[in-house]
Amino acid sequence: SYVSGASGMSAGQITVGDHPPSGPSPSVLAHESVTQGGEKHNLFTALPPLRGRRWLHPGSLPTQLAINVLDLDVTKNCNLRCTYCFKSDTVHPRAEAMSLEVAMTAVDWLIEASMGARALNVNLIGGEPLLAWPMIEILVPYAKRRAAQFAKSVQFGTTTNLTLVNEQIIEFSRRWGMGWHCSIDGTPEVQNVQRPGVGGAPSAGRAERGARLVLRVRPGACARATVRPENAAKIFQSLLYFEHLGFKNFAFAIAEENDWRAQQFAAWDQQWGKIADYAIER
């Protein structure tokens, strides 16, 4: 699918959809176990009551409209130094991260806040969420079993820069029905300039390896690219690169904080005309 900006200013998304399975069914969960603190626990073994009213604010639960989607900013830390990042002032080796206790309490809150809604969604964002992987691999099974306790289901999605994705993470995501939203800016030339690692190290090779792993289990995953003014004329080239990697869904968004000039907006429009012709011809 192809995504363009409305009036040339911002980007929306058109996808064929990546709707991963919700993970193990309650009947399967009943026989599953998870390792916590070096010990194995059956997923339905003596869950404590919902963390009842231990919210940041006593009036945080909705009274009219159900809430069934939750974004968890699990860490402010990141292993990349993207040139346009709005969190760049918070990126350092000891950046703040969400504790497991807070994350589990947030899931409990969502279950109560969802009222009669049965299908829940939790999106893991950051920073780079995979830097919090030890917490995530405990949180996901916890949320699944907690939701099943109340005849609900919860689906997890992760926004990632792909550089830390490995076989272990991919197998876990497949087993537990996690979706992926892939932040990758384009060709290696564009990626390495806009999304360098610490000290300016190239990131394209690691992102490409991660993308291929994700697409192996989630072929409908979306490649989400940020476009800076100096790379406005390279969108079509980047789209072809994404297709080469195996992506079927793409989203391009303008880096609005940058100084865009008329010539660069013209290049943006020209690139989308080229993409439209390409899509029609196919």
C-alpha cells in the first residue's frame, strides 16, 4: 500500500492490515508456564486480585466511555541518535525506564477501564522498547493471563527501530501474538544519515536484518519512514528498497520540525506522483 500526505503536509496510512493472532487461547494458557525470578509459574496459578484502586489518581477510571487501547512508554533510552527525535534531550545511558510493577498495574487499570469491551490493545513505545525486553517478556504473559481471567483478550504491538530484533525476540512475538510497527527511514544512505547509532555508527545493516526477521512472522508489518527536507527527492527510491526487503505496507511522514522550503515541498509532491504512476502500472 502507498501512503501520501494530505495537502502535502502530513501522512496518513493505508494498509492491507497486520492483524496478528491474539496469542494462546485461554484453554492453552491454562497449561502454559512462564519463568519469573528463576522459577516457573503456571499462567493461571493464584493471580492476586486486581491491584484495586492503586492508580496515580483516584478518579482515573472512566465512568462513561470504555478505554480499550493503552500506550506504554516503557523506556526513554535508545540505541540510535535520530537527527529529528523529539526525545533527544532524554537519551542517555541511564535514561528512565518503566518498572515491571508500574507496567503490570497499567495493565490492571486497562482491564478495569475497558468496562464491557473484550478486545484490548497495548502498544509498547519508547525510546527503543526492546531495550526493556527483560520486562516485556514477563509483562506480555502476565497481561494475557490477567485478561483471560476476565474473559477478555489483549494484543500487544511494538514500535521498534529493528536494530535489536533477534531470533529469540521474534519467536516470543510469534508465540504470544505480538504485532510490529517498524521505524526505518529508507535506503541505507538515508537510514545511516537520519538514524545513526551512538557516535554516528551506521544502523542500516542491523535494521535490515531486523526487518527480515519481523517480516518472516508478520508479512503485513508496516515500514514507517520520516522524511527530512534534504531527502524529499528520495522517497520513491526508499519505497523500492522497502519492497526489496519484503514490506507490503509503507508510511512516509514529514519531519515537521525541520525547515521545509518550496523546492523541497515540490520534490515531495513529485515523488508521490511518481509513486502513483508506479502503483497504477502494477
